Amino acid sequence: MGLTALKGKKLTRKKTIRAKSRVGIAGVSLDRGFSVFKDEFHFNVDRKDISSTMKSYIKSKMTKDDQRDIFACPEYKFYTFTHYAATAFWSLNKLDSEDLFVYYEAKLYEYLLKLIELGREIRKEQKEEEKVEKVVSLSPMQRLQNKISDTIMQDMLDLEDKWMDGENATIDLYKLFQTHGLSGSATLPVRQVIAGWLVDYEDAYYKRDADAVEGYAHLKRSDLNHRIKSCQDMLLDLDKIQSAAKANRKVRKPKIKSADKQVARVQYKKEDHNYKLVSINPILLVGSKRLYTFNTKYKVLIEYCTQSANGFEISGSTIKNFDKVNSREIKLRKPDEFLPIVLKKTIKQIDTEWSKLTTKTIKTNGRINKETILLRVMDK
């Protein structure tokens, strides 16, 4: 468009929307009720002040012994849940004790009891370490908690910050655990935080809890749905991380040396990053009665079973002694939805879900190749 054509038209500069900066505790309303205060506290107060508020409350309300136990906990335990810190601030400043505040103060007390238990265990391990080494050092539990706090918890808090700034962001917990060198033992505290998020978001989305509905009234239903889906995906990642940890546990070598020789030349896929799967140790196949495998290239799930008293035997990359009548395979349209069932459920539950699949079940040939993930074995 030329300059002549632009005459008479008002030119406007495209606006850039910037994330709202946090104004701190001083910018939070104290005269609009606890519900509004709690929400504003969540959006405007940084982690340092959240943690400081929690610790001031603990020093004011808890005994010296309980304080020692609580303060042994990792730092992220004091700033992860902003509604507890908002409750602590409201209590310390002796503001109106409305019903919603009374409810949250009871929940805060329950949370502190859990921190007392956790801190007590950490201190107990610390004392045992001191007795053995006669040197003050971190216990294995403390080292793990500190590593979790410094790595994956920071990633999760960054994700929450992005959500608060209006971004529909996601994170890949499976890859992040590998990046940080974390194993299945680190999943529990992460799972507790995500499960807490999921309950809150689902309560708001499905209108199951009035406080949750009010607390997240500023979010669109599409935003809530995104957060629910993200939490569900992260929990599935944690399940896969735990399965991988079990698969990688050191297995005691069988006394019969022939078992080692049987699996010496077997070809299989040790790990698949796309589906986030790790094969079990192939030595577990020998003597087992049921085996599930997954071909990552063709998306084929195979179930082997045997009637032999000696279980399966392996020759090269071929499974021997499997029941050719009852063993079966099927192509999965949605592997990410069905494979968690295979990894965690009982035989009967797997059979029930298998029968619901719409693709055709066929007989299998007993061959394993370099595209095959060894999912799971059973003794029956």
C-alpha cells in the first residue's frame, strides 16, 4: 500500500503484552477478605518471601522440637504451596477469622504434621551417619532431597510461573529426570506436588469444590483443561520412570550358567526415548511363564505364555517353549494409552482391556529383534 492510500488512516503500533511483574506482599489486598488475599498472594509474592512467611509462622506456633524437625526438610517444602503461606501470613497478622481461613489453617496444620514426620526421618538418618563417620555430613535422604529441590522442583516451579504468566507450557519429566541424573527414588515428592495440583484443577474444572472454583475463577476452562492434561502426562512419565528403575535393578545371576549363555546373543532394544520405555534384563526371560514385548517400529504388542514347567528358554533371538495356541500379538493404535496397562495391571485386567481393542489379534512367531522392548515378565 502506497503513502497516498494511507492518507487519512490512523497508524497504530502493535501492542506487546508483557507478563505482570510481582509486586510483593505490600501489594496484596488485606481488606477484601481471605479468598481474594490468598489469590493475590499466589500471583504477587516471590518464593523468598513465601518461604520466610512459612518459617515465621512455624517459629511462632510450633514447639522447639517440632521446629527442629520441620527445618530439617528441604527448602522447596516451604514455598511450593502458596495457599499455606497466605494462611500463615493471615494468622500472624491476626486478621478476620472467616470460615474459609479456618478451613485452610486446619489444612496448614495437617501439612506441618507431615513435615514433622519427614524432618524426623531425615534427622534420624543424619544422627546415624554421624555415629558411624564421626563427621557431620548429609544423609543419603538429605542429599537426594537437596538434589530434587535444586533440579526437578525448580523445573516444576518454572512451569507454574509460566502458567501464572498466561503461557500454556508443558515439561517432559522423563527427559528431565535423565538430564538431572535422577532415578525412581526421586519420583515420590514430585508425584505428591503434581497430584496436589491435579486435585485442585479438577475440583475447579468439574466444579466439585466451591473454594477451588473461586480460586481459579480467573482461568478459562481451556486453560484449566490444559493444566489437567499436563499433570496427567507428568504422572504417566513418573510411572514410566519407576518402571524403568525396576527394569534397571541389578539382577542376581542364576546359579545355572546356561541361562547366561542363553541370553548372550539375544538382540533387543534397551531403551526407546519416543515411548519412554526401558527393557528389563533379558536374563529374567529364562524360566519365566509369561512375557510382554513391544516392537517400537511397527507398534506391535506381543504376549508370550508357556505351559512348560521350565518356563521360557532363549536360543539366539528366538523364544522357545512358548504356547503357540495362546500366545498372541496385536498392533496398537495408541501405544501411550495401552502400554501403562501392560506395565502395571494384572493378567485379568490386561485381558479385559485387550478385548476392547479394535485391531485384529493374531498368532506370533517367537522372534525378538533390535526393535523389541522387553516390557514385563510374570511367573504365571
